[in-house]
Amino acid sequence: MFSTRALTLLSSVFGACGLLLVGVAVSTDYWLLMEEGVILQQNQSMEVRMALHSGMWRVCFVAGPEKGRCVASEYFTTEAEIDIVTENTANILKMVRTATPFPMVSLLFVFTAFVISNIGHIRPQRTILAFISGIFFILSGLSLVVGLVLYISSINDEVMNRPREPEHFFHYHYGWSFAFAASSFLLKETLCSGRRKRRGNSA
């Protein structure tokens, strides 16, 4: 009995954390951080010409001619809206939009699963609710991991196609919004494993 109650409590906590993490990830703009510039031949130092951080919905510039400006991602469909050093950087920002629907669908699924799961805890005799919420948690995890894979592959494709120029440099890394999304996926997988274990104990 204690084990069942503990697993029930843990599933609620993990479900809430998974919902919170993916919600924060989708709504913030620190998925990807990029900077590019030139290497000064005189002293081999680097001069940053452009630096930004981006998310699902907007891009914010922290260095360069657009410093201090945040624009919606959809504005990148017109080249006149922003001043980016190279075309490859603009292409990265365009390509990652292909992954945007999947975290959104994942957020919808995990919210639905969380609601159904808590109704199931209030009415434990409705075992079908636990089964349905488990399906939604699985679908949420699948949607999120597909979105993460697409996001990474879109960036890698553009980085690999980037021309190698010794006088220019380009750096990028994933931010805490991306880490939140990945952590949410791991929590959902842990939650689904816990549910399978609880069903095994009940049987």
C-alpha cells in the first residue's frame, strides 16, 4: 500500500514538473545561442559582429547592429527586417521553425495527461483514466523528442554547409530552454516507467 501511494505521489510530482518544464521551454527564448564575427590578424583576437539567443517565437540580439532588439521569428521570412552577418545564420533561424509544432503539441498532450491523471487520483476506481493519461504522457514524450531531434538536425545541417573561412568564426550552443525541454522528456519517460511498475504491483 505504501509503495502504491508513493508511486501515485511521485507520478503527480513528475507530471507537474514535466508540464512546468515544457511550458517554460516553449515560452522562453534561450533554446539556441549563436555568435559570429571576425578574427583580427594583427593580434589574433576575435571581434564579435553578431550574437543572439532564440526560442520558438522570437530572436533577441545581444551584440552587433541589432543589439537590444527582439523580433518575432516569422519576420525572418523577409530579409529586409534584420541585419545578420551571414546567410547561413539566417537559414538556421528559418530551419529550426520546422520543429516548433512538436513542442507545442507535446505541451498540449502533457497538460491533458496531467488533468486526466489527477482526476484518476481523485477517483481511483476509474482505472481507465490512468490508462488514458498514460497514453497522453507517451504521446507527449514522443512529440517532444521528435521536435528535439528535428531542431538539432536542422542546426547541424546548416552548420555543416557553412563555408569554412579562416578569418571568420561562428559559435553556437544550446541554452537552458532546450535543457528544460530535454529534462521534461526524461521526466515523462520516468513517469511512464513508474506507471508500468505500479500496474505490475497491482496485478
